[in-house]
Amino acid sequence: MATTNIWQQFKVLTLEGVRVVATITANNGNGTSQTTLRDGSVITVKRRSVNVGEKAFILDGEIKGTAPNLAQYEVEV
């Protein structure tokens, strides 16, 4: 039975979890990659599907694909 709750319908469209863009700094030999986040933090994530030096979308500690290399701006409100 389909739900008529609009919030539940919206939640199905969105991915849950933590999403970040990181730069790949090393592809480890065990199926993981080392990445650097925008704040300088270094984390190890699953998969090696993105080349070193490229940016990647990270979802819950796993590489989901290549991210575009766009300019970063910080705005204080």
C-alpha cells in the first residue's frame, strides 16, 4: 500500500547518511583510499575507484564517484 504522507514520500527521494567531498591522496593496496577533507582532516574510506589527486563524493565512509573540481567559496552570514 502506498503512503499518502508527503514527508515519507520525500524521505524516499533523499539519501540518508553523511556526504562529503574529499581529495584522494592515496589508493591503498587493500581496497581503501586515503582522502583529505576540506578542513585538512585525513580519513581512510572504502573503495579505490577514483584516481589520486581527483575529488570524490564520500557517503558513509565509501567512495560513490568522482566529484567535479570546482572553486570553493566560504561566506559568513
